[in-house]
Amino acid sequence: MNNGQTRKHIYPGLEVDIVLKQDQRTGKTTRGIVKDILTNSPNHPHGIKVRLQDGQVGRVKTILGNQQ
């Protein structure tokens, strides 16, 4: 498993755990498949921001694996 702070490790179709904006205080994660990468910088200390296939947006906490 990999953390989600490096953009080059994240791509559409990847299964990840993200933290939604409303869950930042608790750290609760949501699992899903990456649809779009929203962060442009190559690294981000809080995690790369992505949109999941179900439309939810959050920062990647954990990279789980490839679902393609």
C-alpha cells in the first residue's frame, strides 16, 4: 500500500481510500475508484485531490490497488 501524496502514483481506475472535506476532522475514509485527478502539482502533503467514479471528491489517504 502506498500513501496518496505523489501524483504519479495515482491514475484513473485505481482503487483508493480518500478523506472527504466533511470528514477531515475525524479522518474517516471513503473507498472508491479514481475517475479524475484534480491536483496539478506533483506532490501534496495532505494527499492528491481526486474525483471518484461516484462523483465524491477528496484527498487520497491510501492507494489500495488496480481495478482495471
